[in-house]
Amino acid sequence: MSRFRCIGLILGLLTTGLVHAETYNLVVQPIYTPERAREVYAPLTDYLNRATSHTFNLVTPKNFHHYWADMRRRDDWHLIFDDAHFTDYRVQKFDYTPLVKTAEQASFSLLAGPMLMETELDTLVGRRIVTMPAPSLGFSLLTEWFSNPLQQPIIVSSAFTWRDTVEIVFAGEAEAAMVPTWLAQRYPNLLPIRESRQLPGEAISASAAVDDAAREEITAALLKLHEDESLYEVLVELNISQFEPATEAEYAGHADLLKSFYGY
């Protein structure tokens, strides 16, 4: 093979690689303030930028109101990392595909503050329960528990993070908090009232704009992340042990939690 033909072949391969390299937006649900979310998810974004041929921009929505509205109208949210009910909703409505999920399943716990003497669910009717705003998973599960419109608690949704909910209870501004069970376990001085059923862990799902080759590359990178001890920080920030393969079937039906919210 002549030198010029060889150079042409190499340039052709490089050009092909550049054509397939894309820029994708990675969106995360607003369970942190935007500033804190950038700290938590930046290691994951940086890893994907290094481990794949693509470029990833981290998108941190301001709150659940904006998140829910934008989820239904944005076509540039290429990858989204969030809870089971949102994942299934986008599969059903917007043709997203789950790629990977956290190894840890998700559940929520309702915790009673020190001012609440009784710990039965019915005793919270008319009392204040603090959680993240609708339609977060914590809020959605509360609406499932309190399905009678005449027997409702007062849901305080002013928290910016799950930890905020506990601080609001300690401040005496609510009688109970609805939080992820992993967080509830860190507050043994709060009494558990009820724990939700287990749901599949948070998933990273891809829109139809992400082609099959890119999906396979992203999935492969995420599934092997835990094998490199030098990347331990990435998983610690996410509070998970590793990613596992995800399927549409295991998320099917969880979108029903969103049916009572405007815009479904």
C-alpha cells in the first residue's frame, strides 16, 4: 500500500469517528439545588466524557415544577437520570429507553418527629408532612397512601433537598417527613410510621435522538464503572454501589403514580 493511500485511509477513519461523536445533554432530577447537583453529578459527567467518544453536558433543573413541565416539551433532553415513575412515563409517552439502573432499589419512609405522640398513618390527617415538591417520588407515594380526598394531611413541599425535609421537622415546622429510606436510616431519633414498597432504582434512560451505537457505548461505560477503584468517588457522590442493566419491563406500571398530576 502506498504511503499516500495509507494516510488517506487513516484520515478517513478519523473523519468517520468525528461524524459519530455527538454532544448529549444529561439531565438529572432536582433532588438537590442546582449548585449542589453540579457537585454530585459532575464526576459522572466527567467520566462519560472520558470513557466514551461523546461529549456530555450536565443539565440541573431548578425545581420539580420546571422539571415536570420541561420533561414534556423539550426534545434536547437526550439522557435523563431519575426515579422509576418518571422513567416509565417517558418510556410510555416519549419513546425513551432505559439503559442502566442503580443496583440499589428505591423505597421511601414516613418518619414522625418528636412532637408526634402517635405513629399511625391516620393520625397524620390534617397534620403537616414535609417532602420534596410534586411530582417527586416521595410526594407521589404520599398521594397513593392518602387516597381519600376528605382525609388528607397538609403536605409541605418547601424542601430543596431530601435532607431539608428532616431539618424542617427538627425545626418544628412539620410533624413528619417523607424521605428516601437510605436517608431515614441515618436518623434513628425519628420514628418510622410506614415504609413504601420497593421500586426499581433510579435509571438513566435515552431518548430516540441517541442512536443504537451511542446507547451501547454509554451503557458499556456505565456498567464497568465500579470495576475501577480510582472511580470510587463517582459512585460515592451518587450514593450507589454500581450500575446494572435496565429493561422497560421492570419499570412498567410505575408511571401510574403520576396520573393524578396535571399534565399527565
